[in-house]
Amino acid sequence: MERHVQRFLNKVSFVSITVATLTLLFFFLQTPKTCIPPNAPQKPHLRFPKSICDSSPRHYLPLPKKNACLWSSKSWMTQVSSFTQFFTYLYQMGLPKNHSKVLCVSAGAGHEVMSLTKMGLEDVTGIELIESLPLVSRADPHNLPFFDGAFDVAFTGHLPEALYPMQYAGEMERTVRKGGMCVVVVDEGGDEEVKEIVRLFRRSRFLGSSNVTLNGRKVTRIIMRTKVS
């Protein structure tokens, strides 16, 4: 009885091996659907395919052309225009002036940097964790790579999103000269929300706050002056 069972198992194993071998040969000889057709570009390594079956050429855009395309878009121009309106109020107060050195912390793609530059400011620096050259350079907002008092004004619209808000605020104060300004934008809030932000700036004096609109969003603008002594 055991011999019959052993013979049966041997036959099953042989059949399984044969089926597996034929299957592997089939897939090996089958032409893959993802292969590059004869009319594919001669240098496929110079573009990224839209899908595994795509072989249409995609032209690489150098940074200047890429930026020109981005900066001419309606969305970009709308946001820059909104920042210009936002800064106009400060500009009328003499903050900042054309010769002022301004630091934009967590500047994103650089809308505020372009806005201030177009308003006539000669020295505007934007930093972000991910650079967006030439407007924004890469730097950690919690550890700014600038000397103490290097700027006249520091601006940010992303303080509440910081991992360490107090250190973030401290770095803004450190890099602004004594008597300079720290300008912060947060979601629209009342007096208590404003006080929470002001408490983060231990070396600055609160000057005032106002509710305004920025990029279609209601926000609160908070202005502080770094203490002289």
C-alpha cells in the first residue's frame, strides 16, 4: 500500500515540476508589455515616463524657464499681489524701508520675497527647509545661519506650525537688530491668541495687532519691536 502512495506522490511531483517549468518558459519567451518600442527616443534616460508604458519624450526645463513659467501663472501673481497689499501698510509706517534688510522665515516658494523685492527693497532673504532658488534658500528656522542682529525686520506666516515655536521665535529675535521688528501672521484670533504669540518673543515689545486678509484668508498681523536693552 505504501508503494502505491509513494508512486502516486512521485507522479504528482513530476507533473507539478513540469507545469512550473513550462510556465517559466512561457513568461520568459513572452514579450513584456513595458518594453520600449522601436520608435522610442534615443535617450530615454533624459525624461521620466508618465507611466510604465509611456515612451513619449518629455523635455527637461532648466530652472530659469521653469521659474518663468511658474511666476507668470495666475495663482502666483495673485498671491504676490496679496502680499504686496499686506506689506503696503507696513511700508507706509516706514517698516521696512528700501534699504532695510528683511528676513522671511519659512518663506515657502517665495511669494513674499518677490513681493518685497518688487516694492523696492534691496536686501530680502527667504529661507525654508526646502529651497526654491533663487528666491528662497535652504535653512532650518530653528537654527538660522545668520549673525546676531543681521536684519532689520523678520517676517513669518508659519510660526504656529513650528516644531518648537519658542525656539523659532527666539531665532527671529536673535537675527533682528535691537530696535528692529518681528512681524508674525497667524489665523485670525482674539486677544488671548495674540498674547500667546507675543509671550514667545521674550526679547520684544508688543506694538499692535490687526485683522487683515492675506491670500483670501482672514489672519491676524502681530507687530513687535525687539528691545534695545
